[in-house]
Amino acid sequence: MNRDKSKTLIERACKTIPGGVNSPVRAFKGVGGDPIFFERGQGAYIYDVDDNAYIDYIGSWGPMILGHNHRPTIDAVTEQASKALGFGAPTEIEIMVAEKIVEIMPSMESVRMVNSGTEATMSAIRLARGFTGRDLIVKFEGCYHGHSDSLLVKAGSGVLTLGLPNSPGVPAALAEKTLTVPYNDLEATEQLFKAYGDQIACVIVEPIAGNMGCILPDPDFLHGLKSLTEKFGGVLIFDEVMTGFRVAPGGAQEIYGIRPDLTTLGKIVGGGLPVGAFGGRQDIMSHIAPLGPIYQAGTLSGNPLAMSAGLTTLNHLTPDVYTKITKATDKLIAGLVEGASKNGITVCENHVCGMFGFFFGIEKAENYQDVAASNIAMFNDFFHMMLDSGIYLAPSAFEAGFISAEHNDEIINLTLKAAEGAFALVAEKHA
């Protein structure tokens, strides 16, 4: 593929933007090579500035569940833009989005809109600390909850891709307030609570991890976290920025039958525009200003463009959409596993309704230690071979992939055909 324009643009971007990108994973440092600059999208396809077409398995990192350029969503945003881009004042559509979220996710009795997933998790933790009067928080290795200081401790996503388990600029005294446990390790978490239970404000967890690939939880693990926080008076926060409305209408908490105290959302709730939200029990949310003393604010929170996109997207998430996505994901993953096996390549996978992870050289992926032991070199070669065949996967072995309702049988078959050749080449290179 000719990518001359993308090459020119990254050279130009590096002169004014750190690393040439506005988010680290986009830089392709995890897989090597130069990032691709995109121009437009339609359905399951995205098109770069050189007019190359790619089947997209990122979907803007999750929110494009209905595919790119979903006409009702575009029309809703266009209609709102013709009225005003924003006010910094209340609008009715903010209420409509909040009502929709509360309807779909009953654990969220009250909702505050923000501008990003990072802002949602940061605010939820401040709220949990203020509500409990405690300072310590518990997170899990490989889980990424945004780039706020308290959470960049053994984080996932781009931090793992760049090999930075901790970030310079995070004060040691603040990092000491974050206790880290291996994902899916309930026993270690129980020991932590025995030692610090009366000091722990909250546990924050991706109920299905998406920032070290896609890692499914042991249901007993999640239920155990609920029991521990109830027993010791802490707050359980589900970070459903990725999984909310993605793995089920009510997110992972619907699948596993758990009602967290607080939930953070992003991605789909904005229909592709920058947005986040946090919410939960009314008695906790009543401590947020202006009702209570815990301050949180955002000039552009609840922006009507983002609310229009989010509400329209949520209104189009019918049972048929989830059926289509589940079928497509099952077919894709079964085909990839079969293709790898035919070429003598050891792989394992995790997937659930449009969210998937695919790992080379390991037989199970249940936590960060498993994923870190996977064959990154094999993944990187597979990534570039697929890219050259017009398949756009996440440019990191530590990221989940996403499927939309536009990924039909034809799209999946084209992907698996490309994968056949890629697996053969990977097997030959790594023989």
C-alpha cells in the first residue's frame, strides 16, 4: 500500500505535537513503523489520507458500535450543530441522556456527565474518598483507568505498550495511596483488606479488562470484590468506560449480576464524541457539588453535540444489534484460532459481544502476568501483515479489539482470508 501522505503528515506532526500524536498508542511504538492518518469512515471501513481502505477493528477504541458514519447519529449532531455548539448552561438533552443511562443501568441512580473516561474515573475516586473519609484505593495490575496521578500505578494500555509501569511526574507520596493487586486474584485482595480494610476508600476495577488485551474475570472474583467492599465499608467502582453498552446493554454488571456502588462510562455514551460519565448510588452521588461538599466541575460537561450523538446511539442499540455483533465476534475468533492452529502457532483468546483479545505464544490470558509472557514479536509481525492486507487492528498487543454491527459475514470472511496468509508468514518467520 502507498502511504506517502501519512508519512509526510507524521513528519510534519512531529514538529509541533509530542511524538506527532495526541495519544501515545497512536504512535505505533508498540508495533514499530509509522502511524496512519485517517480521513473518513463508512460502516466497518475506514479510509486513510492516501485513500487506502481498511476493515476497522478499533472502532475509535470502542464507541463505533453501530459502525462509522451511522446516519441517524450524524443527522442528530448536524441538527444540534445548526442550533448551537454549546452553552455552558443546562439543556434538556442532558436530562434525556441521564434518564436513558439510569433506565439501562439501574445501579446508576444518579449520573454526572464529564468530558472523558479519565475525568470520570478521577472524579469517582475523589467522590469515594470524600464519601468514606479514607485515602487508600485498590486497583489491579494491567487495568488502565485514565492518566490521573492516583491511577498510573502498574497501569495497562499505552503504559504497558511503552514499557512504563509507573509514570514520572506522579509523586511517590500519592502513588503510595494506591494499592495494587493482580487481576483475578481474590485471595491477594482479601489479604490486602485484612491489613488495610478500614483505610480503603474504594476498589476500582475493569469488570472485563480491556487495556491488557481482553481479559475476562472469574465471576467469583467480581462477587468477592463486592463482598469485601460491603464488609469493610468501602466503595466498589466498576470502570465500564469500554464495556458499558458494549458487552451488553447494561454492561458487564448486567452479565455478572453485580450492582457496583459507582460506575464510570465513556466511549459509546458519547456516540464517538468526547464524553464520560460517572454515577451510582443516590446517597453517594448526593455528596457531589452543588448538593454536597465534594467539588467536581466541567465547563463543557454535557455538551449538546456529545449528548445528541450519545442519545441517538443508545436509542439504536436494539437486541438485534447485540445478536449481530455476538455472531460476528464468535465467527471471527473461531476462524483466527483455527487459522493459527493450522500453521502450528499457539494462541489463546478471550471475547464477549464485540470485544476481543488475541494472544500469541500462551495458552491462557487471565491477568497481566499471562499477557506479559505472550509473544509480542509474533503479534507485531501479524499486525503489519494484516495492515498491509487492509485490516486495521489495535497497534498494540495490550489492547482489546472491537466489532460493530456493520461487520457482516462478508467482512469477517475477508478478514479471515487475510489472516490465513498472515499466519503462514508468521509461522515461516518464527520457525
